[in-house]
Amino acid sequence: MLGCLSLPFRLLGLLIVAGLLYFGWTERDRISAYWRRLTDRPPATAPGETGRPGEAALQSATSKIDSLNGWRADSVVLTASEMASLIGAGLDRRVREDLDSLAVTLGDGRIVVAARIRTAGVPREVLGPLAGALADWEPITAAGTVLVTDPGRAEWRVDAFRARDFEFPREMVPRIVGLVAGKTSDGAVPIVIPPGIGGVRVYPGGVTLYSSGSPP
């Protein structure tokens, strides 16, 4: 988790991200097409509904999930906003604090998360010549599948990552995700989920959550 890294390592990680963002942005016209040909994973886009987290949506999602336990329902369906609220509430608090304007778009078996990431925490002297290239908040988009791994825990396995309008090649995604999430990562972002969820199925019109006794 983010708290496992000391401040120097976090700053170093953010510096690497800053360098990659700067390089990708300044050279995007020349290398984006080439890198896109080298990758075979889906882009960081999705065709379905988009939702944003909110208190009402989180309460609605929690109420639906309660029915998996108390009412013994086999499954429930969440809207995009309810799924966004569940993800926002389940991310590590320190990771969530570095994200703003979070939105979730549903696709076929995957979700796309768009947000702005905070870069203002990095001292300008550490960034050096890159300091003027980055705003305090930079837009990012990431996409991947969501899997339940253990009771009360899920993983968002990111396989596509874009900063501004530059999409990084697949081979770089795990490292980028690890730096953003503050952990050594294979591209998986841990998410705390309520108990009773045994499986997740994402489609453009909604997200089906299955009870622990009725996985998809």
C-alpha cells in the first residue's frame, strides 16, 4: 500500500511518472502511432454508462449488497454511479486523496476509471526542468478488469493507462500503476469491498454482483 513506501521513494516514483508524462506529451505525435502498433491490449476507453461517486449512490450500492447477505439474493445489479462509489470508497485512503474528479465507465468485462492525479505534492526543486511541464493536477485514464480475490477484497487489474492524450504501451502499465498506487505492482490495484460478494460481472449497462454462494 502507499503507506509502505518512505517519502523519498514516493517522490522518486512521482518524479519518474512526471518524466514519463513529459516525454510522452512532448513526443506524442512522433511515437504514439508506433507504440500503439506494438500493443495488443484494449485501449483505455469503454462504450457503456459513466457514473461518478456520491453519498446517495454509495448508500444505494450498500443497500443492494446487504440483500446478498440478509435477503439471500443470488445477485444484484449496480449502476455506473453505484460502482464508482463502491470503488471510490474501497481504494486506499491515501491513494484516493491523490485523485480528483473520479468517474467510472462500464465496458464489456472491464471498467475505465478517469480522474485527475495530484502532482502538487512533489517539490518543484525535485522536478527540476519538469516543474513547468506539469499542472498541479493531471488527467489520467486507466482500464482493466475487476475480480474478487478474497472475502471483502477485490483487485482492479489495469492493462491500459493514458496520461492526457498519450497512451502508454502495455509493458509500462504495471510500473505506472505501481507508482500511482504506491506499491510494487503487477498492475493490480487492491479494493476493499463489503463482505458477501463472491463475483463481479461488468457490462456496458451495469455491474452484476454475485453472492459468495452464487459466483458467475
